[in-house]
Amino acid sequence: MFRRLWSATLALFRRRQLEHDIDDELRDHLERDIAFRIARGASPAEARRLAAADLGGLERTRDDVRDVRFLTHVDDLRRDVRFTLRRLARSPAYTALVIVTIGLGVGASTTVFTVIDGVLLKPLPFRSPGELVTLWQTRTTEGMRRDDVPPATFLDWQERARTIATMAAADPWGVTFRRDGSSEHVNAWRVSDGFFAVLDARPWLGRTFRPEDFLPGSTPVVLLDHGFWQRRLGGDPRIVGRSLTFDDGPHLVVGVMPPNFEMPERTNLWQPWVPDSAQRVERFATYMKVFGRMRPGASVADVQAELSTIARSMEGEFPRSNRGVGVSIVSLEDVIIGGRRPLLWTLLGAALVLLFVTVVNVGALHLTRLDRQHRETSVRLALGARRSAIVRPLLVEAFVLALTGGALGAAAGAVGVRVLHVLGPVDLPRLVDVTLDWRAVVMSALFALVAGASLAIVSARRASSQTHEGAPGTRGMTGSRRGTRLRRVAVGLQLALSLVLLIGTSLLVRSFLQVLSADRGYRTENTLSFSTWIYDEYPAVAPREQFVRNVLERLRALPGVTHVAIGSALPLADQITGEDADVVMEGTAVVAGEEPQARGIAVWPSYFETLGTAVRQGRAFLPSDDAGSERVVVVNEAFVRRFSPDRDPVGRMVSVGLMGRGIPSRIVGVVADTRHARLDGPPEPGVYLPWLQRPIEAITFIVRTAGDPDAVAPLVPRTVFDVDPRVALDRMATLDALLAQHLRERTFLLVLLGVFGALAVVVACVGVFGVMSQAVTERRREIAVRMALGAAPQRILGEFAREAGWMAAGGVIAGVLVAAGGTTVISRYLYNVARFDPLALGASIATVTGLALLAALVPSLRAARTPPASVIHRD
Amino acid sequence: MADSREVVQGTLDLLVLSSLRAGSMHGWGIAQRIRDRSSETVLVTTGALYPALHRLEERRLVRSKWQVSESNRRARYYELTAAGRKALGAEVEWWTRFTAGVAGVIAAT
């Protein structure tokens, strides 16, 4: 078919040459004819007239020949397509099955490809994104490979680095947005001069910052995030030049950034950052994000080499803070999407497996159909039909089916991408930008063509190996041994591949359950939390404490509330799961700046009870553990394992430095381990301080309710504003919701792999059904004869069941072998589950085998119920 | 009935292929061969011959070459391809059976 299209195309382009040739040929003919007639005795005029008449009018002949050249191709193709459509219309079930199957495979692959294309393959929306790098501080002695950067260190790097053309930093900040009597905490980034220039980011409205915005005494300015502008300000087009109140003063809005500009991370606004005198010498606290654009021609390795040298010389200059401090350069692209690559490639792999299963299945269906047409083909061959005339319609059929399936797949892909938007991890970068575009359509077409070509190859090989000998003689026998074997192998292959997907899915399910059931050390049900920052509102400790007491009292009085507490950090909430505290046990000597660390949290006495964290040893905090009494701490079990493995920790002294100098404190209790930041990792050592002794201004309120916490949530802001309308609330969420969000990536992978696996199993079972039906049809006569001779139906049933069993067994063995290697790709998602988990393996094998046998049962039963006489009569 | 008649539809390909068995030939020569060998009972009109030749070439049963003829003109010569030879065999077989069948019917009446 391609050859014909090709020569037709060629003919169109070489039309002129072709017509010239035809003219020459006919003129040659005419002259020969005239010469011949003259030789036979005609007069030249007479000969000329007769010859022309014989040629049937030169013009007409020429047109006819030309038509042959052009139209045979087009005509043949049109006839083949019409023939194919008629034939397919005669077997609607087959046609629908094939199209839907191809549609499934193509749809899944297109969906996943679209996401990968949008997230991984399309370049970042910055000029020359390859030049952009991020700079991180490392402290390898403590396993910190990618830490944020202290402000003074950034300033030093900025001044010294030569391989980086421009460098900028961002300081995570939060401000209170006041409007119409309400206050809200909003995230902000304070960015250094040149931040937007480094990224070459243009504003959506207005302008970005100018050097004069960074001068002391200049008007405070803000640049708004597109989402914030839409959500909170109604997308007011005249916002630029207006003034909004943040914290305690008016800020001039200079611009709005474009949608999805999420740098360094999702935020609500940007402000100019001017380092204050303290920040100019701050080399301990790591909180700034640093970006740079490399000089053209410089590589990441070049930058790494130069910055490492700088870091080494800084170690000498600032030994107290910079001992062991290195630097790590990571390309921006790796930072934004690097972590998601395995997830997406895993999904693409699964989608391609599904596509492969569908193609194999369609191939097997197609073979069955070819066999059914075997007799017709034999007859046509015997009657002298050209092989190409038999193969061509098959090829056309393959491509008609594949392309229709592909179109269906593209449509399914469009739906699939929408589903992924809903399902996808919120923090999957750039997912919101992903839409089905022409690249995806091209990809579906390509997938469909692959499917079509596979079918075509199967058909062509089959038809061209068929002979016509003996065809009219053989009675209803259809199919060849080889074909049957091929189909069985195809079905076994499908079972194997769907088993691989199922094993992957069940391993993920097991891990998911493990993560869910792992002892988190706190309860999430009926628990509500929200945060607030009261640096500015309550600089003095006594009123700060009074504010907290008042709010807690009123929250406790709300209907349905059973427990209330505060803590400086909360499990599951990203960014606020705890600060690193330097801990030094009594009797151990540690070099300054190299103190071991534990997660430090300042908590209210009722914190453990409210979260349901068990006290294992000693006691929890008491209201009397306040500023006036002895400094005390409570530690968790992981802390004990690491820092006091051999001695009873209760009563021991430990120096704890939480955002400051270490203070000697007495350990009064041990609580259960809690999994804060990561649910699927080992618990980290943790140390709890009484908030009353360490009143940190970043506060998270925790409210436990008897009933639905969402019923209490609406009452909370009023309750807080009644105490003080100036404070801003943020991140109000139930712990259950935080947990769900935490598990989202896992859920995403699990659901998609599960859907692909389920589809693959269904498709494979359709294949089993098809092959078994075919086998039953083939052996109908034999069975009828045997039953007429007294064979028991159970025996017949048993034979077919055995046959299906062999197919399933082959598939299972092959599937387990493939899975043995294949599941390595998801090993990073496995938690407390071995890759060869017997339960997951067993359940998957049982499912595939069971469903395959079930699919085989229907045709086998039909065979067992064959009425002995009917078949003999029919032939 | 007339002494000579136009080719029965469908047998033209057979005639053209058979006449090429003797070697390559141009269109006029093919018509001439058919006329001579059938003792002038089968006439191929040129209006039918050339489309048929080109169709056979499209189907790769014959191929054509331009040669310089005796009179120093450009002339198109056709010859059988391997596929053409095979197809000819099949067509001949079919034709033999067909004519034998027809003869049988005629003899019986």
C-alpha cells in the first residue's frame, strides 16, 4: 500500500515527463503503423488516415493511458478501503473490540506521554534555561547535601564567583495582608536585586523591581503572584500603581507576575530584599535560596570547581561557622523536575506495557480472523487471485482499524489528561500547564501506526505463507497448527505482562498500607490545625503568653472541642515540621559548630495528649514547667537510641540549642517516636521543649474534636479575632487532609499503575477468551464425534481447562521473571515490603490465573455442551 | 459471425503477457504479434492495448525500457518481469481449464 501511495505521489510530480513519454510512445506507434501500411501498398495519405483511426483517436488513447497511470493507485486504494469498511461492518463485534483495545493502549500512552512532555521534555519557560543553576550549601559531616544558604555566604559567593555571570537570592518571608478589617498570613519571597534578571522573567502587568527599589528609604513595593491577584484582588486590571496594606504599612504594587511563575516556590508576592547589618555577617542560619546564570560557555562542573575553591578559602576565613561547609551546584532543571523523573518514567513504562499488551491482543484477534477467512482466501488463491490482491485489503484493514483506534485513543488521552490534573501530586511541577496539544496528537498517531504496522506484518506474513493447494478439498477445517501456537504464545505474553503490572501495583498497595498503618506516633482523626506568626504583634514574652492562653481557652470552650494545644511545629505540615536543634549530652565533648542535631519543637503541656502521642517513660510537660522553673525537655525514643542507648535518659542533662545558644536542660520524659516530615522513613531523633520556657513566635494551634473537625473550623477565625484582630491565620487544615496530601504522589502512582494493570488483565482475558473460543470452534467436529462415541462432557471440559491452565502457567512464569527485574524501578516507593513479597506476588498470580481460567470457562463449557449430532449434520 | 473480433474482456492481459514471452517488444509489435499468431482472428485495438500495457507495468508484471529503434527513434520496449512470468503461468493454467470446460459444454450439446 505504501509503495502504491509513493508511486502515485511520484507520478503526480513527474507528470510532465510522463506525458511526454506517452506522446513519444504513441507517435512511435503511429509511424510504425503508417510505414507498415505503406509497405503493404497503401498511399501515404490513406495509411496515415487508417493508422490514426486505428489508434482510436490519439487524444483519447493518451488520456486513457494517463488515467491508468494516475488512477490505478487512487482507485485501488479507494476500492480497498470500501471493501474493508464493508467487511468490518459485517463483524461489528470484532471491529469494536479491536478499536476499543487499540484506543485503550494508545489513550494510556498518550496521556502519560503528554504529562511527560509537558513536565520533562518541554524546556523551562526561561531564556537559555540550561545556563541556570541553583547553589546550595553542604555540610557533609552531618549528611546535609543540599541545604539553603546563610545570607553572608551568599553575599561572599556573589562577590567572588567568576563563572557565574549573575547571582541572586531569595529569602523566605511572610507578611500579614490586611484588608477590610481581616488579616491573613501570606507567603512572600524577599528577593535580591537582579533576581528577575537572572531568570529573565518578565512581568504579566507592570514591572519587576528596579535598583532604586532596593535603596534605603525608598517606597515599599510589592510584586504580586498571578494566583494571589486573581483570588484575592479579583484580577483587578488597574492594580498596578495602587497601594495595599501588608504588615503595618502601605506597599505600592509595581506589577503582577505571569501565571505559573513559581520561583523559588509557590508564593503570593515578592518584595525587595536588602540585607540588614545582622544578615551581612550571618553565616550559621541557612534559609536563602540562591540562583545563578552561568557565563556562556561555563559548565556546571566549572562552576562547581570554582565555588568549591571559594568555599575552601571561606573555611579558613570563618572557621567557626564554615568548617566543613561546602557547596553544591545543581542545574535549575534538575531541581525543578529532577525528583519527578523516576515517577514519570515508571508511568510511561507501565503505559507502554499496556500498549504492547493491547497490540499483541489485537494481533491475536486478527490472526483468529485471518484463520476464519482461511477458506475464502484459499479459494480465491485457487481461482488465480493475485497474492497482492489478497494481502492489500488486509493491510488496509489493519491501518483502518489502527487509525480509528488511534483517534479514539487521542480522545481518551484528552480525558486522561484532565483526570491527571485532578489526581496528580499538587507539587508535580508544571502539571497545570499540561494540555493535549499537537505533539500528543502526533504521538497518538505514531502509537496507532505502530499498532497498525504490527497488525499489517502479521497479516501479510500470514497471507503470503498460505497456499491454495488442497483448499477446496478440506472441509470446514480452519486454521493452521502454527497459527494456533502463535496465538497461544501471544496470549501467554499478555498474561505475563499484565501480571508484571499487577505485581507492581500490589507491591505499591502493600507499601501504601504499610505507610498508613506504620506507627506515626500521633493521631490524625478529628484533629484540626492552623498556624499564626506573632513576631510583630507580641514582641514581649508576657503578652505573647497571655494571647496564647486566651485563644486556647476560647477554642476549648467551642462546642465539640475536647483538647487544645500549641506547638512550634506540626507533623505532616511541610516546612513547619520542626527546626534543627543542636544537642549535646552531658559528658560528651563536641567541637563548636559540629553539634549533632535533633528535630526541636516547643510545645504546650497538653500537646502530647492532644495529638495522642504516648509517654513511654517519665512524664510529659506540666503547666509548672515555665520560665521560672528548671529547664526541662522531653525526648523521643529515636533520640534515646542515638544519644543515650545504654543509660536511662530520664534525669540526664542535655544542652539544647534551638535557634540559639545551647541551654543545659534536664530530660524528664520519653515519648513515642513520631514520623513528622516523612511517613516512609525511619523516625528521626526529636527533642521537645516547654513552650512556656521557649516561647517561639511561630505557633501552630491543634484542636481535637469529638465529632467532625470541619464543623468546628468555621468558628475558629472568629474565636481568634475576638482575642486579637491583628493576628493572621494560615494553613487551616485537618490532619487527615494533610495526611492525604502527603500520600498524594503514592496514591497517584498507585491508581495509575492499578488502572493500567486492570486494563491489561482485562485485555489479556479477552485474549484468552478469543483463543479458547477459536480452539473450541476448530475442534467442534472432533468433540462432537467423541461425544457421540460416549466421551463424558467433564472430560472435554477438563481438556480445555488444562489447555488454558498451561497458557496461564506459561504467562505466570514469564511474568514473574520479568517482574523480578522490572520492579526495581519502583523500589524507591516500596516501604517495608520486599520486592518479592510473597503476599503481593501470590495475590497477583492468583488474580491473573483465576481470571484467565474464568475467561476460558465460557468457551470450554460450550465445547462440553456440544450436541453430538448437530455438527455432523451441519457439514 | 465475423472472421475476426476484438479481444474478450479479461483475456487481453493474458494475450499481452504471452506475446512478451518471446522477448521484449514495443507496443505496435505486440499488437502485430497477437494478430499474426492468431492468424488475424484476434485483433487488439491500440486504444485498449496501451492502457493495458501501462496497467501491467503499474502492477509490476511487465517493465519498460526506452531504446533507440532501427530508424533511430526513441521507442518504448516492454518485457516480462519475474512476477509477470509467474502470473502468466497461472493465467495460462486457468485459461486452459476454462477453454477445456467450454469445449466440453459445446461438444455435449
